[in-house]
Amino acid sequence: MSGLLGARTCSRPGEASDLKSPLSAKLREPLTEARFQQLFGDAEQERELLAEPRWSELCRRWKRRTRACSGPGAWRLLLARLPPLRWLPRYRWRAWLLGDAVAGVTVGIVHVPQGMAFALLTSVPPVFGLYTSFFPVLIYTLLGTGRHLSTGTFAVLSLMTGSAVEQLVPEPLGGNLSVTEREQLDAQRVQAAAALAFGSGALMLGMFALQLGVLSTFLSEPVVKALTSGTALHVLVSQLPSLLGLPLPRQIGCFALFKTLAAVLTALPRSNPAELTISALSLALLVPVKELNVRFRDKLPTPIPGEIVMVLLASVLCFTSSLDERYNVQIVGLLPGGFPQPLFPNLAELPRVLDDSLPIALVTFAVSASLASIYADKHSYTIDANQELLAHGASNLISSLFSCFPNSASLATTSLLVDAGGNTQLAGLFSCVVVLSVLLWLGPFFYYLPKAVLACINISSMRQMFFQMRELPQLWRTSRMDFAVWMVTWLAVVTLSVDLGLAVGVVFSMMTVVCRTQRVQCVALGLAEGTELYRPLKESPKLLQVPGLCILSYPTPLYFGTRGEFRRMLEWHLGLRRGKKTPKTDGPPDAVAEPVRAVVLDCGGITFADAAGAREVVQLASRCQDAGIHLLLAQCHGESLSAGDTDPGRTPGQSDPRAAVCERPGCSCLCPGKTGARWSEDLHGMGLTQLFGVWRAQQCVCEEGLAPEPPCLM
């Protein structure tokens, strides 16, 4: 008990204590109010500053707003909303221009076949995939903060959009449509896809206006990876009819994957041998090329453009052999040159598409923000989540006026952009030049491109998403809870649908957070001999304890979901169950339990408490008062728990000076009075450490005579 004796030994009036360097001594001596004011200033002045009238705060906010309306304020706002004004003056032309040009051209070459392929997933003609690979990329270059982010068509969003489009504009049951009827059906589907882009963009702009960029944190990494991996399986199954040359309608809704598999197996004898051969040869070329690009990414100056090579070879083969006429091979057909006329989406369709626009907007922002954050951390710069909302919201909303479907950042093209040496958003302009050249001049060269090749491009682009499943063993060893979130989200996406699977994954992820807060244990603490450090009694049997004193730490929020466990743990430690006052001990088995006469509850880990949690503390204080136990609360944060709220005999909101300052002249120790609970307001106001708060509460308990040593008299 030598350490405790040192803790309760008071300095004489003439002696000075070196509180600014507590490590020079084993234990600090009691801190009086006069000594504290001498060292750290007048606490009353700090309270007056904290209690500043609200109108002065409103005045300060008004002044900040008026300064923002000035010339310099408008310039700062322009810099924040147009990132090129910040990075373009510092652009290293000699060091970065070549890398951006090569990366932009490489990504643009990949955008052409992938854009047309993902347009098939969206159930719109292929040329609209080229539009979606041009306008959103141009807008994000002007508004985005992700230097290495490549935007455009994305398989996950294309599949989600295609399912919604098929539901909004279903194909007639007969299936045999004339050329005019097919054009009318395609026009209606294009309008529906553009309305989805407009709705998702408007939702993201609304989130930007409300500064809801923090919502990206609710989509955890296991949820996003399981979502993309499950969607990759949907893409693979949905492309089987195109690979086999089977004119089957797309299945939508829950269990669509299994319905598509059943339909493909049933119609397998009617598959087209020519398209099956083209698909096999295309996959045989694309898969090894992608593997070579991954394995030799450091040695290759630029990745091998396997997609564009495959597109050219297949087009030439189909043209020279007349496969479309002789073997009924489905081809892309004529790509209209130029740009579509700006067309405002039909406002009457917006209420119908809002339900589908919300998950599309969330997935767009979640995938794009997570990708931008990954590469920003890797290359030592920061992104603005709210600015990303503005960039993707504007790119979807504005591009919808040009008949584009929803777009976001793409995993494959972003990785390709980084591997090709991209440095800034300027690479997006070079990518737009490549797509623009196809739209204006090179479109007729893709007339004989077989649609089976586009299906193979869709499947090969899912390679990276499929390989995310290789991380599951490591995830199991790291966190079983994250593994469960991954598996539940993946199974929900595969079994139900992409949007429902996303909802299930988010809800389950949030439930795991709630379960983790409820499983936290209330820990009994003891003093490590010769130090001021308090450790859990379970860790070491040599920790010192004051007889009759119980020091507890509750490291979790106190709200309606945890109040029951909080009550049970406190009853167990204090022996208050069924009217028994038998204390429990976490110390060694041979330790003799003594009646608890005082308990110090360290609230440093209680980040917040709701009304139910505050009432639980009030009831605990009342029960402790009836049992003759002094309850002291240390390190309370904010206004979640106050002295008035925890005193059963006082109206909430009132304050008791004895809860903060001892009645002895010149002493600021916490001493139990007539009330059931005490809040160390002076400790909270001083902002001292958690350890000092617990030590000081223990000291005041000793002053009440709970320890065998004599009390500290000042």
C-alpha cells in the first residue's frame, strides 16, 4: 500500500508540487483549487466563455457568411468547386503530360468496347454506351477531386439500370418485333435509362446540398466488395444467352440468376454454333491478355489493349465471312455519327424511377468515393467527399440530357489508368478525345462487330471482382464479423437482387455494430503499484485495491440498446441483485470480498447517452443510495450525464455545488454528500486525463474514511 499512501499524502502549505511534470514523481499530490488556478488559469473565466450568449455565436456565423460573399470569399468558393483551378497552375507539364496522355488514350481505347458492351447490360443500343463514356468523363474532369479516378460505364450500375429498365419498359410477350417496333422499344428504354440517370444525379446533388458525404462511411468495405463480387456473378449469368446465341428475355426481380440459369439450360440445344465458337475464341484471347497485363504491369510500358484487338479481329472476320447473313450472328449494326440532341427527361417518369434511383445513387457514390480514397491515400493527397457528390451528381444529371445512362467510377479502368502512368484528371480529356473520334469518324468500322464479343468483354472485365473472393481466408483470420457481413451481403445479392442485396448488407452491417456495443464488458480496475496507471483486475492479481472501493470502467455508449446490460453488469459488480449486497471481485480467486461502500464509475468511454441511459443512471444512483453506497461519476463528456440528471432528489437541470467542489475551505476534492451521485464537473471542465479523474475520486473516498489511512485534511 505504499503507492496508495503516497497518493493520499498531502503537501504542506509551504511546499510546492511539480504538477507540470508528473513523471518526475511516482504519484501526484492533491490538486487544490488555488493551485489549479495558479497553474492553469481561472476556471470561472473558462465557464463564462463557455456560457457565451447564443446571439454572439449567431453574429460570428453571420460575419463568416458576409465575408464569404466578398470577392476573396467568392474566389475561395470557386476554387473549392472547380478543382482544376487548384491543380492546373501547379501541373508539372514535363513530368506528367506524357503519362496522362498515354494513360488517357489507353483508357479511351478500352472505353470504346466496354461502353458498347455495358450498354447491352443496360438494355439500350451500343452507341449510348459511347455517349456515357464521353460526357460523364468530361464533367468529372472539371468537378472531381480524384486525380486517378476513371469514370464512365460500370458493370454494377449497368446491371442495376438494366433490371430497372426491363421492369419499366418490358418487352412484348411475342418477342418477334418489326424494325419499327424495335426502334420504338429501344427509344422508350433509352428514355427510361436517362430518367434513372437524372433521378440518381438529382439525389446526389441533394445529398451534396445537405453535406451528406459522410454517408459513404455506412457502406463498409466488406459490403462494397461483396456487392461487386455478387454483381459479377449476375453479369456472368446474364451474358450466357449472348455467348450461346440464345434469344432469351432477361429475367428480373428476386431469384433472377437462378431463373436465367434454368432458361439457359432448357434452351441449350438451340444454341448457335457460330456465336459459341466466336465466344470461345474471344475468351481464349482476352483472359490470357489480361493475365499478362497483371503479371507484367511493371515491365510493360502500356497494357496490351486486348479488347480493341479482339474487336477489330472479330469485325474483320464477320465482314469477310458474312457471318451475320450465313449463320445469323447478331452484330452491332450502324452506330449513328455525332451527338444526340439534348432531350430533357420526361418528368412524369421521375416518380416511377425514384425507387430505383436511390440504390443507384448510393452505389455510385460508395464505389466512387472508396476508389478515390484508396488511390488518394496511396499517392498522398486528399479528396473531398462532398465535392465528389457534386461531381458525380452533376455528371449523371447533365449527361442524362444527352441520353446517357447512370455512370460512376470503374474498377477496371481506374486500375488501368494508374498502371498506364496517369497522374491527374487531365487524362480524362485524352480519353474523351479517343471516344469522340469514334463517335465522329470511326463508328462505321464497328458495324460488323458481333454482340457475342461484347458479352465476352463484359465477362472478362469482371475478373478483378471475381478474384475478390480470394481475400476471404484472410478476412476470416482478421475479423469474423466482417467475414459474416461479406457472406451475408454476397448471398443476398446473388439470391435476391443487387438493390435488395445492398439493403440487406447495409442493415446487417449496422446490426453488427449494435451487437458489438452490447457485448462490451464493464471492467473493474486496480492500481498498478508504484504508478498512477489503472489496469483491469483480470490482467494481474498484483493490482492494488482500496478496501470498500470499487472502480469500474464502462467503455461504450449508454443508450436504450445497452442500458439493460449496463444495469446487469453494475448489479453484478456491486452485489445489488435481489436485495443482496454481496460484492463481486475480478481479482485473484483467494481475494476476500468486502462490502462495497463507494464506487467510482469511469464514464470516459461513454461517448453519448440518450434519455433511457440517463434514467438508468438515475435509478442506479437511487439504488446505491438505498444500499449505502456512494456513487461517483468521473470523466463525463458533454451534457449526456450531468449532476442534476443523476441525482434522484433533484430536478433535472439543477446543479449542486457539492457535486463539483468540496465544502472544506480551499479544497476542490470530490467528497460524497447527501446526494446519490456526483459528477466531477471540475475534472470535466479542466479537461484532465481519465487516470487523474479516477485517482482523484479514489483520493476523496479515502478522505471519507473508507481506507485505513488517515484522511487528507487541508
